[in-house]
Amino acid sequence: MNVVLIGPSGAGKGTQAQLIAPKFNLVHIGSGDLFRDSLTRQTDLGLQVRKYMDAGELVPDEVTQAVMERFLHEMDKHKGVILDGFPRTKYQAETLDSLLSGLGRSTDVVIYLKVSDETVIKRIPGRLTCTGCQQPYHETYYPPRAPLVCDKCGSDLYQRNDDTPKRARARLRVFHRQTAPVVDYYQGTGKLVIIDGEQDIEQVNQVLCEVLESVNGKQTRMATREESQEIQALKSVFPALARNEASYGSLDLGLLGAPGSGKGTQAERLARQLNLVHIATGNLFRDNLKNETELGKLAKTYMDRGELVPDDVTEAMVRERLAQPDTLNGFILDGFPRTLSQAEALTEMLTGLGRRLDGILFLNVSDEEIINRLSERVVCRECQIPFHQTYNPFQTCPVDKCRQGEYLYQRDDDNPETVRARLKTFYGQTAPLIDYYKEVNLLIEIDGEAGVDKITERILRPIRQLKGE
């Protein structure tokens, strides 16, 4: 039997998964456990994850999925699995089903622990975690036998510095945005069960056990469409404004395209020519880490634990950057949004700032051209600006801010096999953004197959029309 547990942070997923796993011969795995195990064992994927983290970069989604795929292939075939923390998006849910199907398995049941936002915010500050085995506890609801000592391994317990009401509210906003499509997907497959997670641990565990026993007996009552829609309704909706609606006086643009489509190069050129601020999320993430900002320190705590930095932290970095005075003339966003949930987050941010997007530039480049391009791409070790051995050739970085022109190098993930995996993730996660922005007349599609100067010219033409020139 293969089980997925869904619920907001603080719903009790980790606690319940650890209680259930031995009763039903399941292997409990959370996404954080997967990364820590890969890093500890220094697997090839673990070394790849560490390389991204050491470079101050977010770990790409295709690497996350590769780690999960490796685990599923290697796990004991006589045991089932209970997943906690994965999948977080509809695309990951579809990927999980595909992975399990390839192994002759299937997702038998997806259990949503329904807990109100108020309860989550009340629970979060009392959470404790083991420094050794990561066993979860709670000061009130699930205390250890000895104060601040793990019952399981005897290591010290600690309270995570992001377990505050403020961060809980931010995580809940992200959770509801991401989870609504996941709930809809699993309800449509007839695998979703919704249970009340507001009860005490023993009561919730009893209901969970009854559900799993009924799954084995093929007698489970699955969630109805109406029940799943109640959960989806928790998502805050901020409609993206079309270009013909009220203007706020700035030129606010986003760049969308597959890896290797030229987003970074074109964003730099457009920022200079149009006097816009170029906001590259990769640089933004590195800057927060380097400058040890509050958000940078928070991101580092996740990385130090071998965990993925959650979306609410990345979104907070983008929100802070957009609110800075130098963006008043306009900005060009590069690398965000990547998913439909992030697009909705961006709409929420801009609405809060009294702004709206003027356009999303989609650089359309064929897969074959992208693979050819990335095989010759080089980047600067210092500022991470990309160049190309044929189209934009340099031996050292020409950017003034770089210390004596750092030497350029080729990333070891710019190989055809890895690029194809990244393209698959792009089409699964990012392609839905094309429809999202097309519906509100914000999408500007650009043929991205030409020389750098020609593509810039193609982009500037519709932008001049936006500006009324």
C-alpha cells in the first residue's frame, strides 16, 4: 500500500506518519529526509544538491524529482510507502503517479488532514524537532518523556526559528495556493480522503488506521467533489489585471522561457536600455545569503539541515525586492514566477503594492536549439551572468562589479541529458503560465531563435507599443 499525507505545516503529518508506518509495514519518508540521506551518503544526486546549495542557488525541481525517483527504485519492494511533504504541486502529483506506475505500483490513497488556519497558527510555536533523527514533538500535544530530549534517539530537541505565527501565516498562503490543484487532481482520480485533523493525536491516529484498513478492504469512502471544493476555496484569489486596465505609471515586465532560452542575457540588455531594475531570482537568493539578511539567514537554516528552501521564503525575498524605491520606474523579473502558484503569488504582491504587470515576455525556443545553446553556455563564477562561446563570447567576465573579471566556466549540468530533464519540468510546471497570462492579454510571445541583437529588437518592438511610442 502506498499512501500520501497532505496537510499544512502543523497539521501533524510527520507525527502521524511515524505512528502509522510500522503498523502497516510502510516506509515513512519526507522530502527533507530524502535530501538529508542523499547528502549524508554523498550519492551522485546528493553531491549535485550540495553543489547548488554551496553556490547559494535553489535546488531545481527536476533534481528533487530525481531524488524521489531514486528512493522509490531502491526501496524494499515488499513494503509500501507513506509520503509526507511530497507531492506539493499538481505536476509533482502527476510525476509521482507516473513513477509508481513504472514500478508496477500505484498511489492507493491520499489523506488530507483538515486543520483550520487558526489551529495551525496556535500549534506552530510549540513544535519541537530532534537534532538527530528529526522526530517531531509538541510541547503541549505530543511532549517528550524527558524535557527537550528525544524519546527515540536521545538527542537534543530544538524549536525551529521559523516556527512563528508570522511565518506560519506566510506558509499557509503558499500551502493553500499550491494544494488546491493537488486536492482537485486526487479527487478526480478517486483517491482522496479528507479527515478531521483538529482532534487529539490518538483520535486522529485511530481514524487514519480505520481509513487504511478500509483501503485494504476496498471499502473506503472517498471525498466528494463538494468536500474537495471546500478545501480549494481556502485559496486567496487575486485576479491578474489585463494591460488595458488602470496603469500605475511604471513599466513592470516578466520574462518567461525554458532554460537556455536567453532570459538572463535579454533581461540584462532590456534593463540597461529601458532603465529598469533587473530582478533575477537566482541573484536575489544569493544576495540574501551573502548579506545575511533575515530572510537569507532563514534560508540558510533550511540548507544547513539539508532541506529545500520553501516557496514562502523565496516569495518573501521577491516581495521585499519589489517594494524597494529603485523599482518605481519599473522592473524586469527573470526566474520568477516558475509555477502557477508563484504567478498567483506575484499577482498578490503587486496588488498589495498598487501595481500590475504590463506584460510577460515569452521567449519561444525549440528544444533542439536549447540543447545546442546550453552545450556552449558559460557563466561567471562571481556574478553568475551567462555568456555563450559562439553568440556572446568572452574569456573573462566583462561586468565591472566582478573582481578583476572572474573566469567563465561551463556548468556540469549543461549536458543534453540533464537539459532534457529540465525541459520536461519546464513544460510540466511552467507551461501552464502561458495560458494563465494569455487569458488576461498579458502574454507577448517572442521568436527566440536568432542572434542576441535581433531578439532584443523583436522584444523592444511590442514594449514600445506598450509605452505608446
